[in-house]
Amino acid sequence: MGGLTVRLPDSLRGKASDLAEEEGISMNQLVMLAVSEKITRLDAEAQFAHLDALERFGEAVAEEECAQPDKLMEDLLNRAGDEEPREGDRRPAKAT
């Protein structure tokens, strides 16, 4: 286990000290619990964001699957616009 020095404003340190005393735990335990709770919450938020993105992706795929192939191609071509290919966008010439 590693050590860590944390600098807290006097007001925050005083509140943390009072809370630790009320809970019957050390300041070290209070800080470990607070950091652990914060990390757990952030991890959960990241998981929910990932699941939400997967759900949105699944909905988009389902919508595309319902579309007709010609309609999909038309949509893709419309997104591409009329811009000429840039340098490096073309396939390399086949070696003969």
C-alpha cells in the first residue's frame, strides 16, 4: 500500500475530521472511503454511457436494416457530396 499526502483547506479538513470522529473511523479510513465511492460512481457513469452508446448504435443499425439497399446507397452518396477526391483518397493503381 502506498502513502499519499493530501493538502486540504482548514475548513474542509475540520469537517472531514468531525465526520470521521462521528463515524468512529480514522481520517485515513474516511479519505479511502470517499475516494473509493467517487471512483465507483465514475466507473458506473462510464459503464452507463457505454451502454447508452451501444443502445443508440443498435437502434441506428436496426433503422438501416429496415431501409432498402438503394435508399441506403442514395443516402451514403448524398452524404459524400460533390467534392472531388483528395490526394491519397484514390486506390493505388494495380501493378501489372
